[in-house]
Amino acid sequence: MTVRPLVAGNWKMNGTKESYEEFAKIAAGYDAALAEKIDMLVCPPAVLLAQFAEVENLPVGAQNCHAAASGAHTGDISAEMVANVGGKYVIVGHSERREGYGETDADVAAKAEAAWRAGLVAIVCIGESLEQREAGETIAVVTEQITKSLPDATTSANTVVAYEPIWAIGTGKTPTADDVAEVHAALRKSLVERFGEDGEKIRLLYGGSVKPTNASELLALPNVNGALVGGASLKAADFLGIAEAY
Ligand code: G2H
């Protein structure tokens, strides 16, 4: 089954309106030849979404949303607001939100449904901690997360899954290729068991210290359909270097 890859940038809490220049370089590099092979996406801080969304050839997304459409939720943004300014995707359940804000699998599932309600694609993140990996619990942990974080109405059109081992995020450490392949195989099995043939098509991204130097190996692995890139997505040359691994 051929699955069109997605290389997505997560800028986290980095960037100002002047960063538009770097974003525009990424958009310029995402030329017809690259666009024929892969989808690309940048998720900047929410305050930059509207500005960046004006560039037509490179979709943008948010890094989080509230489950409600509107209301008394100081400091939050809804999926509808993301869509309203031109966003196409929203990351939900990133480990930095699960850890920093106590988001549960149920919260993540509710946010994915909010994303769909607004017409966005949800990028649902899962991943184990170092303690869980060392205890040999990785497959059990990520299988439980993917089961509980994906609502029943998940499809390959409305959802992307990102596997990001927490200990590999921003640390420069990456799991071995065999480890990534093993986890992605288990995730694929779980998706197919639950969603049938469409489960084969749900994009499974790897995230955690992806760089131009390790992208070729990671992106060539079976069941790895792209990458969620943090630090290396901030510079056009690095981010495009990863995309060009395809
Ligand atoms: C994992 C990843 C992007 P980095 O959080 O989601 O960040 O590539 O900096 O490890």
C-alpha cells in the first residue's frame, strides 16, 4: 500500500513575525518536484498562523486546540479558530502537553474530534518515557495510547499518528532503526485491527530528533510515512534537507 508521506514541522514556542522569512524559504523550497512526492506542513506558534497561512503552497497547522468550539477558556484557542485563519491541521496530545498540562488520552481524543468538527486533520501524538522503554513496556504503552487517543471515527483522511519516544525529543538521541520499525509495525497492526483496510493508509510519522543526517534511514523504514520535526524545522535548509530524503 502506498501512503503519501508527510513531513511536518513543529516550531513549538519559537518564532516571531520576522520568522516569516524562514517560513517563506521553506515554502519556496517546497517546489513542484517535492510536492509531487510528499506533503509538507509547518505548525508555528498560534499567533503566527494567520500570517503564515497566506502562503498558499505550504499548509500550516496549530500545535494544540481546546475541545470546545468557543467559550470561557482563557488563553485557549479552538479548532474552529485555527480553521478560520487558514490552518489545515492541528497537533494534539504532544508529550509536552501531556506532561506539562496533564492531558490524558481521553482529552486527546476529544481534541481530535474537535479538529474534525472544524474540518482539520488531527495529528495525534503518542510515545513512551525512558522508564517505560527500559522496563520493556514500550509496545504495551503505545498500543494503549493509540487505542485510547483515537476516536472510533478515525480515518486516514482525518487523522495522522505521530510516534515520538519522549526520551528522543530534543535530546539528539534517536531509537535504533530496528526499534522504530518494531514500534511502527505494532502501531500499524493495531490500526488495521481496528480500522480495517483504511488502517493501512493512516499515516504514521516518526518524531524525535529527526535531522537531515538521520532522515534517510528513518524515513525509509517500513510503516514510517513521514516525520514530525521540532528543532530541525526552524531552519529552512535543515527542514528541506529532511524532506529531500524522499
Ligand atoms: C518531537 C519533535 C517535534 P525534536 O517533539 O515534535 O521535536 O525534533 O526537536 O525532537
